[in-house]
Amino acid sequence: MKGHAWWQTGIIYQIYPRSFQDSDGDGVGDLAGIMRRLDYIEWLGVDAVWLSPIYASPMADFGYDVSDYRSIHPLFGTMDDFDVLLDAVHEKGLKLVLDLVPNHTSDRHPWFIDARSSRDHPKRDWYLWHDPRPDGGPPNNWRSVFGGPAWTFHEETGQYYYHAFLKEQPDLNWRNAEVREAILDVMRFWLDKGVDGFRIDVLWHLIKDARYRNNPPNPDYDPDDLPYNELLPTFSTDQPGVHDIVERMRAVSEDYEDRVLIGEIYLPIHKLVVYYGEDGGGVHLPFNFQLITLPWDAEEIDAMVSEYEGALPPHGWPNWVLGNHDQPRIATRVGDEQARVAGMLLLTLRGTPTIYYGDEIGMRDVDVPPQRVQDPQARNLGRKLGRDPARTPMQWDDSDGAGFTTATPWLPLSGDYQRRNVRAQKDAPDSMLSFYRALISLRARTPALVIGDYEPVELGIEHVMAYERLLEAERLLVVLNFARAPSTPHMPGLRGRILLSTHLEREDEIVDETIRLAAHEGLIIALDEEAAPARS
């Protein structure tokens, strides 16, 4: 749409490559498999594909431990396969976004091999090394996200190195100018190839406190949560210097046309929005995970959306996420019926939505048996805290491998894949997939849903959230029932026509002052021009 970039008007679709489509019968998804499914992605109606890491890696953390930023892991294919995929994506009018993992490398990366060889090696300062405390212990109390201390002692050189995640993932020293230039050159390598941008992994981790002060205890710690959260990461994340780095990354992207930087940032809203940068010099989209982290409650979500809208800087474009490869799936968190309400919320709020593969067919978390666990977080902390359940193979059809593979899949399939799959839902008029496709199609042809203003509507009814999307004369009212009971909001002067229901059965029904909402129903209503304002 005129005056807006593709990353503002489009829908991003996240693919976890190991789990999308296997083309060579080894049980693991690959680039050729993604190529095979591009027609589906185009049919669904999304605008951009984001791939989780496909770089060379020992796979200690399934690609988030990179050993070569400029090559493709053989599991996924070759650089030629990538080039073919990139061209095919662009030929379909889609965009391709890669994961960038700048906070840490693999311990098998040549940089770290050099760094650990000697205290005097020029690469030593590319990572974070520190002498032991007088008692021989680690330099401070910082924790690894994956459990235990974030420091590992290196016997040969007598120092500890820092790793926010696995010991096989040493953190880079972003205060070192050579490190900064090396990663910026990695960005240029892929941008020169034609990728349309990056989702930047754990962006808020890049700079650490120069004095390595201890993190304070978290007074609100829940013992059922990750042990990492027992401390507040006050000195190990979100340090002021990170914004200078973000500006450098943005400057690199600005040397290319129409590229996007998306930052993975788990922070409260008031800290999150700082990553847009002064005068828009930060990342284009600091990922907003509020719909993942908040309770599924209409009042809380309504208040959060207003807070977020109010906190955005003038140049800030909003964005929304329901799920990803690190979080339980939305259908597991809220149930099948509310997952439709969640989809309508995601795709009608102001801003860029990201859909996690499989959510469009209502995929649920899979109970992975102990002998099949892959995730290092689960191995260290227990299955309950693992991420495998949300990473299982895409369910394409009801064949033995769900259309994903002819071999044993790297993670087990869901027990319901024979009925919950793309083939079964594609032609079923009331399926989750049909709902998503109808919603995506409606959004694409309705400018108010894409770039229109957002105005909250106060109904005063528990468990019901409502808002308007407005663009010039086009006015739409979105009403979402978070409850298992029907609701009948009454709005004097309201008159309109239903464009879409989560139940897929009320199109073109006239609404006149009283809105009939079934349990777990969401509605998009086109308001008549003469209708009274719905806003409170």
C-alpha cells in the first residue's frame, strides 16, 4: 500500500526448517522441502517467510550454535539450494527473512578455537573471558538460560568464559570493534545475496555490564519457571550500549533497498519500544511477545494493547506474535475454540502479524517421550521446560509420516495428525485452515485492517474485547468473546454487516444495535457510514 513498506503491510510466516518438509527421507526438514511447499505458502496468502537458522552448526542447540555464518548445514542442503529457494520465493512475490545469531557462536567456530588457544591470541578478546574469584569460583552469579552457571572454566588458559546459553555457545564480546565489523560483514554477505532482512536472535543480550556485577534476586520468582529467572538479568541483558549496536545494524540494512530488521526482545513494553531507536534508527520491528506472555484474558489484553499503542514512538510500527519455536503453541495454551479468537486478534490488530507454522491448522504441543527428547533445555531442566513440543513436524496429510517424511521424523508426530492436517482442512469449509485463509484474504483486501487506525471500544462486558479499525470512510468493528458463554453487547446507533465470524457461518448478516456473540466467537463487522461511533 502506498506509503507503507512491505514489512508493515505484510504477514510473516515463521518456518522451523527441521520440521516443515523433508525432501530426502532422513526425517529432517530441508530447503528443498520448503521449495516443495512454496505453493501452499502462496495459497495461504502470507507475504514473507522467516527461516530459523540454517547455517553450519554442530547442532548443540539446533542451529543457534553457528560454526560458519556463511555456509548452509548439509542437513538442509547446499548454498545452491538456498539460492534456488531465494529466487523461487521472490518469483512468487514473497520475501525471505533469515535468522541472524550475533550474540554467540558455536565453541567449534574458528573464532573461538583461536580465542581459547592462548590468552595472547588476537581473537581472545572476541569473547568474554574473566579470571576466577579468589576461591576459584566463577566471576559472578550470572545464570545460563539453559540451567546452571553462565561461566565455564577453561583449564588450559585458567579463565572462565561466559555463555548465556549452553557452554557450547560462548558469547561474543560486542565491545570489540573487530567483532562488530565481522558480524556486520555477515549481514552484508546475505543482504548481497538478496535476503529481505533478518530476525535477530536475543538482541537484548548483546552487551553486558562492563563491571560484571552480580544480578539481584527476583522477588517474584515462580519455582515452576526456568531457574534462570530466579535472578533479574539486570547486568547481563538490556545494557545501554546495545542501542549503539542496533543503530550500526540498521545503518547496514539502510544500504540496501526494502530490508527489515526484526529484534527478538523479551522485555516489558516501556523497555521494548526503546529498540525502535531515536528517530527510527533502531530495528524496524522489536518483536512484541505480549500475546504470548500475558494470561489469556480480555481485560488484560485490552489494557496491554492500549499501553503498547500509547508507548510507541511516532516512527514505531507495531507488531504481534502468538507463538514461535520457543513457546507453547496457542491452541495448547487457550484451546481450539479460543485459538480462532486469537487468530482474529492477531490479524486485525494494528501492525505486522507473525504466524508460526502449523498454527493455521491448529497444531498443538506434542508430548515427547523421554527417549525422543532433543531440546538441550529439556535435557538440562526437565521435559516440562522443554521446547520440543512446539517444534514437531508440520502435519500435511494422514499418511504414515504426515506428508512430512517417509522416514522416522526427528521429533514425534502429534497423535491427531490424521485428522488435523492440511489436506483434511483445505477443503473443509469450517476448518481452522479455512478460517485462517478467509481471515488473511479479508485482511489483504481491507486497507483499514492493514494500515488503519486502532481505537479501543469500551463495552463494559466481562470477557469481551472490542476495537475499531478506521481508514478514511472505512470503519470496522472487531468484537472478541473470550468466554465459553454467549454474550449480547448492546450498542445504540450501531449498524453494520458481518464480514467474518470465527465460526465461518454468519457472513453478510446485518447487525443492528445488538451484537449476538456465541461462546468463543469473534466478529469483524463493517459499520455503516451513518452508524454512531462505537468508541467510548
